[in-house]
Amino acid sequence: MDKDNYREELNKQSGMETPAHDAEAPAQDTEATIQEPELLNQEPEVSKAASTLMYGATILAIAGIVSKIFGAIFRIPLTNMIGAEGQAYYGAAYPVYQDFYVIATAGFPVAISRMVSKRIAQGDYINAEKSYRLALKATFVISFISFAICFFGAKQISFAIGNPGAEASIKAISIALMFTPFVASLRGYFQGNQYMMPTGVSQVIEQIVRVITGLTIAYLFFRTDLRLAAAGATFGASAGMIAAMIVLFIIRFRFRAQREANLAKSVVVEESTGQRLRELFRIVVPITIGSLIMPLMMTIDAALVMRRLQATGWSLEKSQTLYGLISGFCDPLVNMPVIFIDAICISLLPAVTTAFTLHNKKDLDGNVRTGLKTMMIIAIPCSVGLIVLARPILTLLYFRKIDEAMMAVHLMQILSIGVITLAIMRTLSASLQGIGKVDLPVINLFIGSIVKIILTYVLVGIPAINVNGAAIGTVVAYLTAAILNYRGMRKNADLDLDFGSVFVRPLLASAIMGVSAIVFYKIMFAVVHSNLIATAIAIMGAVIVYFVMVFKLKAVTREDMALVPKGDLIYRIAVKLHLAS
């Protein structure tokens, strides 16, 4: 089939437009670059690729931060409205939705991105378009089946997890599954074009619409029916997904003329649908399996915790309250540092891949060591801060639910430790992926999940520990996977780490910061008798103390700061303040 016939066939369908700035310079094929070490010696190309990577990572990190902020804005007033009981309905629906969402879409953005970028690098815009459409069709079929199971089986699912009141919430959020194929496919296509802005913009719009819609509907019902209020809040996710889809289609339409121009200059490569389908699922299946483990752990909590609490003498209402403490009071705060973890892992992966491909062990060890140290410099103080200021922060944010906020203090302190273990696990997972061991982190996290199931079952069944057992299980699960990941790096890459530099110094600086935070809070509260002012000053004082100590203890160097957004600027400020040289 010649080029004109290819274009004619494509033009019969609604197509995906290529961003204008990519038209003259096709995106680089990341996999091809990694597989050809000699290309890495060409300085201009490598610098451009690194710049493109960091620019895209920065956009996604900023979008992720904004999304997390909107998520916190959403959860805090929602919890103040519906309390722990309403959060039990709301929190039970999300793990169920996440399971189906991962099954339907998890691997497709990555698969589309790889397939499209590879073909565009070869000048084959026609098969890039066909790959996108094939993936869209495949994910739509899977998503529709997932929607049908989730929506029409909501009653059975809610009874299965021991929370019948969650039925309406499950139905409300399942609607999002009808629109996720379009969002996932469009984001994957743009990413394949090395164009990250549409993904970032759509994520922010999705969160804004989710917050406005969810809180509005919840407000209409929270005084009369907490089940409907929770369902209204979960419907916000569906409304947000619809908004994201509309935004992405608008962006697509803007580049319609450019798409036609790209098709006109496309090379012609014979490629069957079967070839593309096999390539698609070779990428999708392992990614989906790995992505399914995390929401599966949430589902374990949703089902196991409620049932174990009731089996050991807690009433249904009290069990709902205890479980609601996790999803409603703790998760929004504990999950805030995750966006920084993601950003650093994105930066670390290509650096490890390059060093491993060139058999440069010094750079490999240095990259992993720097990545871990940078991660610890962020994760450890976040963890310590949440531990020492758990009570004032929770009572400040959830002032209308003081009793329940007080109940959540110990739970949040335990989960805060998980920020550190999660950061270690994720960093080493990215490192294993960088050296080509993509299956090993999945296996290790699965083993960690088994540990979580056992610990949660045993500890939640002890009345004195109750729901805290679920938090302990999560922390230990991450720690187990982290240890196994480290073992994998030692075995496959002979990783050499300086534990004193990576862990001890950041921990010492964070400990001094934690003590300072407590002192600042107690002094200010005694003076002003205001939890808001005392907490704010304690946090600001702790940040200043940590900034000083992290340089004074030589916990960071200029190289360590290179992976942190604006890290060079931060280091220059430290030099001007005579904290570093």
C-alpha cells in the first residue's frame, strides 16, 4: 500500500495530531539511544536529550505538586463535612476503582509512548497514528468491561469488602472508567512526541473539576445522607476525568493541520495489526501486573481491616470510624511527599541506564548513591516533621472533628515512617529498572504485599493495636521490598553504598530539626495560645534549622543537589550564607 492510500485510510478516522514543535524535529527514540552506546558520546545530542528529559520531568513534577495540593484541599473540607463514617464509604470505593483502573489503563500510556516515539524517530508518522488508534481500541474494550463489572456489581462488591454503605460511591466513581481510555491514550501519545505539557495541564484541570464537583455535591447531602455525600465526592473523580478528556481533545484539534503535514512527509513501512498488537501487550502486561500491586494493598486494607475489626468485637460503626482515619485523616498528609519521590525517580532512571549501558560502575554507584541521598534528604525530614507535629497538624486541619483527629495521631505517626521506606523502595526500584531488571521490583513488591497481609491480619486482630496494625503492615511491606531491591542491586550491579553519607547524616540533621520543631511549638503555644500560629512558626523554624544542619553536617554536596529541581540555586544560596563551600 503506498503513502497516499495510507493517508487516505487514516483520514477516514478521527486522528491524533502531532504537536507543532515536534513537527520539524521528530522525538528521539529513547530505547534506540540506550541500545547504541556510541550515540552517547555525541555531546550535543546527549545534552539536548537530558535537557528534554528534565524539562518534561519538571512539568510533570509541577503538575503533580499542584494536583496533590488540590487533593489535600479536597480531602480536608470533605473530612470536616462527612467525618470518619463518611470517609469509610468514600475510602472503600477508591481502592476498588483503582484496581479496575489499573487493569484497564496502567500500561497503555507507557506502551503508546514507546510505540509512537519509536516510529516518529524513524519518520513513520502513519504507523505511529495506527499504533495510537490500536491502543485506544484495546484499552476502551477493557475499560468498558471494567466499568460494567464495577457499576452493575457495586452491591456485591460493597458486601464483599464488608462495607455495604459504599455501594453508591462505587457506582459513582465507576463512571470514570468510561472515559479513562481516551485520557490514557491521548496522554501516552503526547508523551511519545516528547510533549509533556498536555499531560500536565490535563492533570491540573482534572483535579480542579474533581474538587469543585465533589465538594459541591457532598455539601448538598452531608446533612441528610452521608452515603450520598460520599458518593457525590467520588463522582468528582468521574467529572474530572471527563474534563481532562475534553482538554486533551481540544489540544489535539489545535494540531490537526500539523498532523496532516506529518502524514504527508511520512515514510512508508509495512506493518501488520498483529505486529502492533503483540508489541503493545508485551509492554502492557508486565507494567499492569506491577502497577496492580499497590492498589491491591489498598484493597487489602479496605476488606481485611473492616472484617478483622468486627471479628474482634468492634461494631460496624466503630470499625468504619477507625478505617476512615486512614483514608480521611492520614493519607492526604502522608502522600504529599510522594510527588517529590516520583520526580527524583524520573531523573534517576536514565542516569542509571546510561552508566550501566556504558559499563561505568563508578557512575552507576554514584548515581544510585546520589539518588538515594537526595531522596533521604527530602523523605526523612518530611517523616520526622509529620511524627513530631502530628497532633497540632491534625487538630489544626480537622478542627471540626477534633475527637477523630486525636484518634488519628498515632496512626499518622506510624504511616509517616512509611514515607522513608517507600522512598528507599522506589529509588531502588528505579535503579533496578535502569539496569534492565524490570520484573524484579514487581516480584519484590509482591513479596512485601504478602508480608502486609499477614501482619495486617494478625495485628488488627489485637484490640489494643486495632487499625494501627494496618499502618504497621504497610511500613514493613515497603521495608521488605526495599531490602529485596537493595539485594537485587548488590547481586546484579555490585552496588556500593556509603550508608553514613546516604542515611546517617540526613537522619541526624532531621533529628535535630525534629527536636527544634517541638521546642518552637511549645514555646510559641505558651506565648500566643494559638495552635495555628504555633504550628506555622514551628514548621518555618524547623525548615530553617534543617537547611542549616543539612549543610553544616555535610549531608549534601553540589552533586547531590543536581537531581533536585532548582537544586543548583539552593546550593548557591547556601554558599552565600557560608553554609557550604
